Amino acid sequence: MSEPFDPSRWRPASFLPEEDARDPALLFVVAVLCFLACLTGLGVIAGTRAAHGWASQLTGEATVIVRARGGETPDAAAARAAEALAGVPGVTEARALEKEKAYALIKPWLGDVADLDDLPVPRLVAVGLDAKRPATAATLSAALKGQGLDAVVDDHSVWIEDIRHAAGVVSWTAATLLLLIAGAAGAVVAYATRAGLAARRDVVEVLHLTGAEDSQISNLFELRFARIAAVAGAAGAAGAAALGGVLRVIGGGQGITPALPIAWIDLLAVLPCPLLAALVAALAARVTARGLIQKL
Amino acid sequence: MTPPVDTSADEILRFAGVSMRYGRGPEVLSDVSLSLPRGSFHFVTGPSGAGKSSLLKLIYLAARPSSGSVRLFGEDIAATPTRELPRIRRRIGVVFQDLLLLDHLSAFDNTALPLRIAGHKPAEYRGDVAELLTWVGLGQRMNALPPTLAGGEKQRLAIARAVVNRPEILLADEPTGNVDHEMALRIYRLFVELNRLGTTVIIATHDQDLVARSARPVLHLEKGRLRPLPPQGPLAEPGE
């Protein structure tokens, strides 16, 4: 037999039922959407970093192809070119590459040739450029010509616009996906809120007719749905962060692929997800609840 | 013929030429004018569809008239901003026709609802709620959920919730509709007691026997219009 009711120990119950059969399904759907949104967010960060990396690599480097003239050996010509370029303003480093690297570049076209030394394979000089005031291709060419070298400067900046454009497309596509998924999450929460309110129309009606302010009523639903969305957001964010962590561990510093390098600090980007999900849910609940109350 | 309008300062409710329709439907109330003094006790009678519930809805501000004016507590409702309406609603207690009890809340929580909404602290009203529930005969069922209560118990619970905030007006829509005669008399005596304490009581009912025996003034509706009640000899006040 249950204990007799003691009014002095009574604590007010929630105006809304503590549990709703729809809550677990809503929580799952919002968690999945948050997971996808966080994953896309990590992709945006990694893609943007990769794009910046490609661009800075291209702006910070140039390659010079040096051909030997007269009796000079290719190695000597390359060494002379490196020395000439090292003194040019805007150059931070000039280094003659080993002949094997040059051979490796032409191997796809020539195949395994027994003795490449018999061929007039040009040598390469890698030039590091000052990031702030890089030397131009014309300056480098002039310096090489001044030393009587037969050389061609491969200006990487020709590719930068294409790379930047490609990187921008990747970033914007990912950002659009992120917005779409976030929008879908908001729409799902709004739809669920409307369904929840419709199911709790009796509560809304009683509170409204008993003199509750509109804000009192909408706050109940805001808190309910914000709490569900926050839990779902935390679960989705944790899942995305865990997957990101796995990719980081498997792929090392470059993540799963050099095209999408994930850093540990990137995983912190999922932290706002529960808060954002809760805010979207609260806003959706407020708008829906106020709309319903207006119709009463 | 409509009843004469009382223009005394102690008027708590006034309808002046009030008509009402739902959406674009036909008028459910037409040109209703009335004035009720504070502390009065009225029955609203009439056949089904006469507009009794609609009249009460206008009073507890669940609907607005399509024409005419409603003054409650001296305030013109049409001119009152929407944000002010909850404050006025809190001065009115309603026993709804379908009771509108919240099934997930105990009898105690259901009764305390208006006090919580009004912002009172539990310590201020715990004792009052328990006393009121005991007074309506639910002292042993305070922790029960409405679905576990009998019809008469639910009715008394709805009444307890309606009066717990000591409203200035108590409206009851068919409060004895689902109870036996004895329970109907008990409920009626509750209303009489509240009226003696100063509450203005308006009861919409089909129970002609109760109306006839009470000898209280009647607002009789037919097809949305106030009509004089056919003369009936007053009987002794039930329970008095």
C-alpha cells in the first residue's frame, strides 16, 4: 500500500509530461543531423587548410631548369645557378637538386633507361621565395642570364589562381552542405516541436485559459526541445569528433588524406554544436508555440 | 426582449449588443446585452446549441465578439492589449464542460496549477490546496491522477482548480452534467458557499430541476438570443 500523501513534502511537477514517446526518435534524428553537420564542418576546416597550404606552397617556391652549356657539366651549371639565385632579393633559399630527382621526373616518359648520364637531362634548382616579397620570375631569369646560364624559370604562380579557385569551390561546397544540414536539423526540430505541441494542445489550452502568459507557455516547450536538441547535439558532436580523431590517428599529421589534413585542434570545432542545436530548437519551439497560442 | 442593463458602479460584467460567430459560420450569439452585479449568482439556460458555452467563452476570454462590446471588471476587453488578457483571466475561475484536467498531473498539482501560474511559491499555498481538496471531498485522493478518479471526483477536482485562486468570477459549464442528482446538489452547495464568500457565479446548465429549485436569476438563451424564461414557481433552495 502506498504512503499517504503529505502536502508538506509536495514538490510541483512539470507542467509537461516528463516523457514523451516521440522524444527518443527526435533525439536520434537530431543527433544524426548534428553528426553530419559536425563532420561537414571538420571537412570545411580541413579543406580550407589544404587549399591555403597548396596556395602558400606555390607562392613560396619556384623551380629552375638548368641546361649545361659548352663543356660545363650539368651539376656544375646547376650549382652555379643556385649560387646566382641565392643572392637575388626575395629569394630565401636556392638549392640544386640531385640528378636522381631530375631523372625521376622524366622516367614516366622514358622508362627504365640503363644509363641516363648519356642523355642531356637538365638539372633542377629549387628556389625558396620570401613569402612577403617574393622575387618575380623575371628577376630570377635576369639573374640567371647575367651569369650566362641556359635556364628556364618555372613560375608556379601561373597555377595559383586555378588552385585558389578549386580550393574556393571545395570550401563553398562544404559550407553550403553544412548550412543545408544545419537547416535540415532546424526544420526537423521545428516539425517535431509542432507535433509535440499539437500532442500537448490540452496543456497549452489549460495553461492559456488559466491565465498563463504566452512566454510562460512557450518557455516550457523551448526548454523541453532545447534540452533534447542539446543532448542530441552533444551526441552527434562527440561522434563526429571521435571519427575525426580516428582519421587523425590513422592518417597521422595529414589525416586520412593529404587533401584533407585534420589537426587535433580542429576537433574543438564541434564544441558549439550542442549549444547551436539547442538554440535552433528553442527558437523553433518559441515560434511554433506562439503561433499555436495565437490560434487558441 | 433583452434583460435591462444595470449601469451601477458595482457591475462586474457587461455585454452591450454582443454578437459572435466562429469563423465565417452563422451567428451563435446575437445582440446579447446584459449586466451582472458583483457577487451575483446566475444560471445560463437554454437548449443545446443555444449559445450557452459561447457566452461563457466570451466571459473567460477564449473568444472575442464579432460585434458589440464586453466589459469585465470595468475594462473594455476589445480595447485591452492582448498581453494584458492573462492578468484578467487570472481573476476568473472556470469549470470547463470537458473539465480539461491534465492527466499527467496529480489532483494536488492540477489544483495548484492556477497558483503556480500566478507566480505563488509552494510554501504559500500548500496548506490551502490541501484544505480545499479536503473541502471538496478529495482529501484522500490528493496524489491520484485524474484518469484514476471517478466522474464526480473529476468534477470536484475541476471545481477545486477553478476556485483555488479565489477568483472574482466563477464560470461553470454544465458542472453537473456527468454526475448523479446527489452529487449535483453537493456541487451546487459548493457554488452557493463560494458565492456567499463574494464570488460572482455563472453556471450554464441543462438541469432545469436544479435551476427551478434554486430560485436564482436566469439568463435564458434561445438561438443565440437572450429570451425571458417561461415563468416557473421558485422552489426551496436546494440544500439550504
